[in-house]
Amino acid sequence: MVIHLTALHYVYLAFIVFIMALLIKRRDTTMICVAGIFVLGWLATETLSGSVSGVFNSFIYATKELMGTIMIISIIVAMSRVLIRTGINETMVAPLTRFIRTPAVAFWGIGLIMLVTSLFFWPSPAVALIGAVLLPVATRVGLPALGAAIAMNLFGHGIALSGDYIIQGAPKLTADAAGLHVSQVMEASVPLVIVMGLVTTVTAYWMMRRDMKNGTWRDGLVTGSGGAGALAGEGGGAEESAAPLSPRVRVWLAVIIPVLFLIDVAAMFVLKLQGGDATALVGGTAVLILITVTLLAHRNQGLEKVTSYLIDGFTFGFKVFGPVIPIAAFFYLGDAAFTDLFGKVLPDSSNGIVNDLGAALAHVVPLNGAVGAVTLTITGAITGLDGSGFSGISLAGSIAQLFAAATHANAATLTALGQVAAIWVGGGTLIPWALIPAAAICGVSPFELARRNLKPVLIGLAVTTAVAIFLV
């Protein structure tokens, strides 16, 4: 079948190249994405009003697609705030501290606890949830503060966030951009997340122990750090009138809350819930926990404080996803969103802009799965350079779709690879300004933390890409 490319295809491709160039230079791409939507709207409707309206309507489209992800993260953050301020988080983690007796156990223990916590609470809130309790224990048994920050980073912002199997925000974004079901991307990401996690954490631990033995370790401590208390108190004054919960009540809640989330996980398997259904189950549970704990802690002011905590959470959620919406809006135009917003203006044989470009590329350039895998890793890493692992993964999904159409490779594996690379680079393991939560709670320099993470993450990406080549 002959693929007929129009000006819309070439303009879309030109903007993708331009966006990637700006990402390499660490410049913001929001305005360029808006410009791309405007130009595509102009070409599609041939009217100024149509192109201007298209910008706003594309934002609405992207917001509708992302709303579930924004909501769940906002609610989880709101719930984590009240758990921190009532001390329930400390009670939840305290029993585990008795097993932390050596630096090795501290490193892997903090990492695994961070991994599990991040799957349910998201990494940034999880840092505050467990850091205040486990950091003093870890440093007391000889694990450097920077070592604890590395563990929290790699297991939370790396492994947990790159898979995101419970909240499912990351696979939702990449799957939508690639035209796949979220379950396909999640299944394809499992071997890649495991390989990336094992290689990166083992390498980081070996390098830390080697440098400590050689006397070349630098902890990069920062004086005057606010630590966990400052991080926990960000964003609102809901904690000002919190009444202290009795130890007995805290213990009961510390047991009940994890059990409720474990029941959610069991229900997901039994009822085969995925995507939005699984997210809704976790989100509804978090809302009920938020309300219950807030009413117990704030008593007469509980009704008002529930709203205050929710405002804290939504402020965080929209702050994180504010830059994502216009970027996602542009990349959604590569698939079904274009027809929904501007009508059927593409050729009758078109399967969407990205699919058309991929099919045309297959007729011109001899591509294969290996080239596609390397390209997706590089693309994902580049999109993470802005320090937000989420802002660029729509691009990774679109390019995965393009290469899959061109080479008949496994689209889900390519998409998952781009997601893993983007999250590991930009989600909070390499970019200094994305490392601030873990660095702040451990009182270390985010730049020293980024430097320590660099080699393990790059080695992990190389090995993971090699594995992906065999899977595509």
C-alpha cells in the first residue's frame, strides 16, 4: 500500500525533531508544543479560529486523558501528608528498624521498603513517609547519608516509578501515545524493569562499598537541611491544629492501612482490574483513609481539614502535571486525537500521522529492532533531561509506535524501553533538580547524589537496551 504523506505529516515530524533538539539543550518545550498544535490546526482547518480553538481543545483532550493519573497522584499525596503529620507513617515503619543492623542491610532494606511504599504512595511522598524514620537508623549502623539517598532514589524514583504497576500513571501516558492498551506496556516492561533495577542497584552498592573501603567516599552533606520535617510540612497548614493520636490508635491505623492496600492488590488479581479500574480502587481507598485519619486527628475541625489536605494534594498534582498537559496534547495529535479535534482531513488510507510516518520510513530506510531499541533508549533519556520523567514519555510512546510500524517490531517492548529510560533519567535519579526530595531528607547535595547515580544508571540503560534488542 502506498503511503501518501501530506504537509501535516512533515510539519509534525519537523516539530518532533525540534522538540528533541531543545530537550538536548535542556530548554523548555511547552511553547514549541503549543506552536506545533497551532500550525497543525491551521493546516487542518485552514482558518485562524480553527487553529486557535484547536490549541485549547487539545489541552482539554489531554487533560481528559490524564485526569485519572492527576487525580490518583494528588489523592495519594494528600493522604501521605496526613499520615506524616499524625505520626502513623513512623509507626508503620518502626517495626522494620529492629532488623537494620549493618550498612548492607540498611542499604537494601531502605531500598526495598522504598520500592514497596513508592508503588502505593508514589516516590516523592514515600521519601517523606519513610525517610524520617529509617535515615537515623541507617546512619547509626554505618550507612552514609548519601548511601541512603542513593537507595531511596534508585528503588523509588527508579524501579518503582519506571514500572508504576499500582498507580499506573507512567504506562498510561506511554500506552496512549503508542496506541496500545496499558496492560500491554506493563507486561512488556516487567523484564526491562527487573534488569534495569538489578544492574543499577548492584552496581551502585558495589561502587559505594569500594569507595568506602578505599577512603575515597564523599558524603556531600549539606548543613542547614530542613530534612524530613521540612519536606513533610510543604504546601499547607493543615497540620497546625492536629490533635495527637493515642499510641493505640496509631498502631491500629498503621496495621489497617497497609492491609487495605494489600486487599486492593488482591482484588486487582482476583477481579482482573487494570488501568483505570485499578487506579480507581486505589484512589477510592486512599480517599477513605484520608477522611478517616483526618477526622480522628483534627476532630471538630476535621471537616475543614479534609479539604485542606486535598488542596495540598491537588496543588502538588497539578504542579507536577502542569508542564505535561501541553506536551501530551501535541503528541496525542499523532494518533486518534487529530481526527477527534480537526475532523477527517488526513488521506483516506491514513492510520494516523505517526503510523503513516513509520510505514513511509520503512520504505526508505532499512530499519530493524536493534536500531529501534537504541533509538528509544536515547529518546527516553533525552526527554528526561528536563528533570520530569513524565513530561516526555508521550514522545517516547509516539516514536515507539513509529518504529514498530516501520520494522514490525514489538511495539509494547519499544514503548516500555522508552518509558524506562525516560523515568530513570528524568524521574529523580540523574537530574539534580529532580533529586531534591531525597537529597533534602538525607541532608546531602543533589549534585553529589546525581554524580553518584550517573555510572550505575548509564550501565543499567546499556544492559537493559541489550536485553530489549532480543525481546523486540
